[in-house]
Amino acid sequence: MTEKIEVNLKQHFEFARLKSDYLINLVKRVIFRIIEITGNDEIVFGRIWEEPTFSGEDAEVNQHGNIVLDSRRLKKYDDEVSMTLIAHEFAHYHKKHYMSRPDSLEFAERLWMQMRQVFAIAVSKSKCVAPMLAVDG
């Protein structure tokens, strides 16, 4: 059974166009975890859309800083995995990675190292992947 999370999306996004209850619930759960771990209930993530991504991936932050989530693709995964992908895109937005997109392996490696600082990924037998923001600032 899915828990009901009380998170006001209007407080955490400049604009939100999420159509499905499935995706609204996942995004609220991710925001709730971020607030729970960081203690920051004023975090704002710009604009978020539920639609197919330009890249054809499950989720992306486009060059305009819009967080785009494809619920049809995310439904293929366990909720914890989908939440990790969503949190990953929130971190891209937060770090403003959409502002510079050099296509290089060096950039990808730097990005991964930054992501490891932002998220601690816990792996267990009962849950595939669970995202958590590091508190170290």
C-alpha cells in the first residue's frame, strides 16, 4: 500500500504539469525524502512536465531547465528505482547542469562524482535503490 504524502507541489516548483496520479505520488515522495533528509522545506525545482522526453530517455532536464518525466517509461521500474531517476534529475536541475552540456567522457565522470556527493544510494535486498540527499551541503 502506498503512503499518502502531504507535499504541496506548487511550493516546490515554479510550474508543474503532472497529469497522472502515479507520477504526482512519486514526485511528492521524492520531495518528502529530500525535505526529511536536508531539513530544507523551501527547496524549489523550477518547471516540471509529464511528457515524453526529447532524448527518448526516462527523464531529463532539458536545455531550458525544464524537468521532463516520461511516466510511461518510469512505470517499467519499481517505484524506488523511478524515484531515484527523478531525484537524479532534480540534482541535475539543482546543480544547473543543463546550462552547460559538453559531450565528453571527462564531463560525464565529473558529473557522476558530483552526483555521488549529492546522493547516497542505499541498496538492499528488499528494495532495489533508494535515493537520499547527503546533508554535508
